[in-house]
Amino acid sequence: MARYTSIPDTKLKQLSLGFYVPGVDLSSYDPARLLQSDEIWEQIAGLFLACEVGDLSALHRIPSIIKESDAYLVWQAGTNLAGLAGNLSSVKDVFKPFEKDGSGTEYFMTIALGQTLDPDAIEMLLTLHNDASDEETRYQIERELSYLLEDTNGPIIRGADESIESEDEETVHIINRQDYFPKVTAALSLVRAQLPVPNTPILGGKVFDVVKLARRLLERVGSASPEIGRIHRHRLIFEAATGVNCAAFFDSPVKLNSLQATAILETFLDSDDVKRFVPGQRYFFGHPVGA
């Protein structure tokens, strides 16, 4: 069997940011062969390709791959795939092997839960928030809650109030969840009231709709004061749902290329592809993702 041309890790690490690798046509590779590679980034590329052609059963291989690495980008890539191609049940399965093992995977699970767009993820996020011992995980939970329930940065993303008190010469951080959690549950109640069925996916406090997401994203990238964090998340969701290459949205992680982003979104909205996507349904590369 002829050996395929290997892909440098430096290129494949782009899969931690999205689903395309500039300068590499991943679709020309055989997912099965990549999954048999000894290189972890080639295995991740194999997972991505398998899911992109509709084989979502490949998601069960994520834990065995990411557990072999402590690299942040490896975990980020696996997390994005778990959340954007999977559902609440599969995300729980992916992270179950790491429960309470002290590895600190709650941060990544938080992201994957938010990416499912499942309103039932919110109660799980609140539980994780209540148990969170580090502020990085807590702040990420608050971002995920906001992405699901707020269209723009508001009281949910601002998070729970914090104060510092001294007890017996020790500094204690007090997190005011008593006031914060009711804000979240009140916003969730408003959203649930508009859902046709309980587990309809949501984004920004509304029923998830790929076409409306593209239109709203078009508004965001043309704004004088774009919310970069929200654009990053919405770009990733849009790319995952449609398979449209959005790598050109950013020249660097914090430098938005609004002209390129506008062109990509307008091309999609002017195409017949918009007819493929129905409101209230998640997709991964055009393949429906079940609840």
C-alpha cells in the first residue's frame, strides 16, 4: 500500500481554530488512513474528515486521541468537533472518561456543551459553575451561557459579582451566584417559551437558524465595534453547519478581515444553499445533527 503524503503538524494545528487548513486539501485524504497514523494531528484530521462526510460515529474516538496529549490545541480541536458535530449525549460520552480525574477538563467540556446549542446544556453549565474552583472555567461558563441566551454582551456575560473577604487571615473569594443564577434561569424561561419543542437548538436567545445566523454575522462583521469573541464563535458555528470555508475571516486571532468575511457571507446568502437549511435544526457540513 503506497504511503500518503504526510501533513506537517504546523499546518494541521489550524484545525484547533476551524475546519479548514490553508494550503491543504484535506478532502483528498482518506480518513481511515489518517486515523491509523501515529501522528496525533493526522488522527484529528481523520476524525474531522470522517464527520464531515457524515460518519458521526467517529466522535467516539475523540477521548482515546486527546487523552494522549496535554497540548491545549489538541484538546481545543477535539472539543470543537465534539460540540459542533455532536449532541448533548455524545459530548457527555466524550468527557465521561475524564470525570473527576483531576485533569481540569471541565473547561473544555464547558465549551463543547455550549456548542451543542441545546437549551438543556444550560442546567449542566450552571452545575459546572457552582462546582468550578478556578476562575478561568467559571468565566468560560459565563461566556457560553451568554452565547446561548444573549444576542449581544449583557448581564449574563458580565457574570457573577465577586468580592474578596478575609477569614482568619486567609483571603476568600466570594462568588455571588444567588443573584447571577436567577438572571440565567429567567432568560432561559423566556427562550423556552418560544421553542416549538423542548430541545430545539438556540443561539443568542432565539431559535437557531443557519440563514439568520449568516445574516446576523454579516451585520456583526460590518459593525464599527464588533464583538470579536462572539464573531469567533458564530463563525465557527456557521462554518461547521454549512461547510463554507471561513478561514479568511481573520488575518490573526484578533484581527478581523471584514471585507473577506463579508464576501464569504454574501456569497452564501446569494446562493441556493440557503434552501438546504431549516430553522430549528443543527447541521454539520450540511448533515443534520440529531438532538
